[in-house]
Amino acid sequence: MRLASAGPGSADCNRSTIVAPSPRQGTIPAGTGWYNPAMTGRERVFRTEAVILRRQDLGEADRLVVAYSPDRGKLRLMAKGVRRVRSRKAGHLEPFSRTSLLIARGRELDIITQAEAVETFPALRAGLQRLGEASYVVELLDRFTFDESGSRPAYGLLVDTLARLAADHPAPAVLRYYELRLLELMGYRPEFFRCVQCASEVRPEGQYFVPAMGGVVCPRCGRSVSQARPLSLEALKVLRHYQRSGYEAAAAPTVRPSVRQEVEDHLEAYLNHLLERRLNSPRFLRRVQALEAGAEVAVVSRNGAGPG
């Protein structure tokens, strides 16, 4: 669903007024009230804090760095000489790091002249599972946002989510909460309380979820809607709880694995519809989980504790 307004504040947003989405939403628009520095002129040098989303090697010693700033949004920056052994900036520009940057305007790309890490979250790079989860968090923000259109609530949500993963909070709750809050901040809050087809209040029973319509469809309407996905009552309750609760309350209940997977599948389908193509990180995470599951089976078999 699309938000009628998205006010500033903390990462945990209150429930906002919603309006029906277009069934064919494709381009992600900038939210209301987002800051555009071009409106105030382009300074020759500026300082900002940012989280490093990704980077790419350029030439023999340089890197393209993509970072997200609370007041300037997504920035594409040149880090000159950062791949040299003696570079002082290299350790401050690691993916997921929260970094203070001094940036000079360039002809094509702005240039990082100073970088000092505020928080590096080393635990996020300590294993494939956490690496994949953190990569998913930054990829999702990267795909939803535009260059130089900042949102302080989105930045706060990003930093809080990386910190929770680094502190070893349960990843399913952290990621589902992040997805729903980010969707709300971007203006795509899914509707879980009324049928998006007939606007009737959803009853406590199984429903349908339709990604192209941005929410649930009641059993009566769902039979005639294409691409309607069955949504169990238990999964609907979990989605509602995540959507209207702060993080601590949202993460508290224990969710059965089958319901947890159902919730993840529905949200992934909705995100893929909005972004018009699949994300890379979930596929990587599934491969890691399959490898870890295979390793556990092998260990059990070697210890003689397997079946048979």
C-alpha cells in the first residue's frame, strides 16, 4: 500500500493513513518530505555520516563506493588510492560500516577525501550466514532508494537493523520487522486489516495475499483474483503483529518454523513485485543454509547418531 504521508521520527513508525495502491506499481517514488541538496546549491566540500552499502574496484587502486546518508540519501563516491597497502581510508570503507565522510565535489563522481569509521560491525563479516543477512539489509535499501534523496528514519532503521544482527538477535524477526518498516517508509505499507478488493474488514480466518494489489483479499474476493496466494490465519496474525508493534514487542513471540517461512515467502513475493526483479541476497542465503544443513547431517552421520 502507499502511504498518504511519511513523517520524520524514529525508525519505528506509527501506523499511517493508507490509500489503495495501483495494481501496476513499478517505479519507486521519492517519499514526501525527502531532502534534495540540489535545491540549496552544490557545496564544493561537505561532511556527512553514511553506511557503506557496496563497493566496486576501479582501475588499479581506486574504488567506487555506494553509501547511504541520512540527509543526502544514496551517494556514489570515488575513493582514490584506497586499494593501496598504505591507504588510511581502506579500513574505514568496509561494507556495512557506519562512517563519517568528508566529500569533495567532482566532475563525474564526488571524491572521498577523509573517512573515519564510527562503527564497523565486525560480527557481520564473521560468517557466511550473518554476511548474507547484512547483505540483504543493505541491498533492499539500495534497491528502494534514489541518489541524493535522504530519509533520516530510513537511515536510523538501517543502522538499528545492522546493530541487531551484529548483536546476534534472531534473524527472522529482525529481517521481517525491517522489511515491513522499510516498506512503510518507502510508501508501500501492505494492507493486512481490510480486503483490498472490497474494503471489508478482515475476519479471523484464512485469507489471500495478492502482491500486485498490495495486501490481503478476503476469501469471497480471492476466488476471482488472479495470483492470489493463500494466507493462513496464523501468518496473518504474525504480519499484523510485526506491522503495528515496536521491535522489542514484535520480536518477543515464538513463531512456528512453517509459519515463519510462510511470512517470509509472502513478503519476498511483495518485494519482488515492487522492485520488478528478484533480489540477489535471498538466493545466497538459501545456498548458505543448504550448505550448513548438509554439514550438520554429515557431522551427525560421522558420529553414528543418524538414522538406520
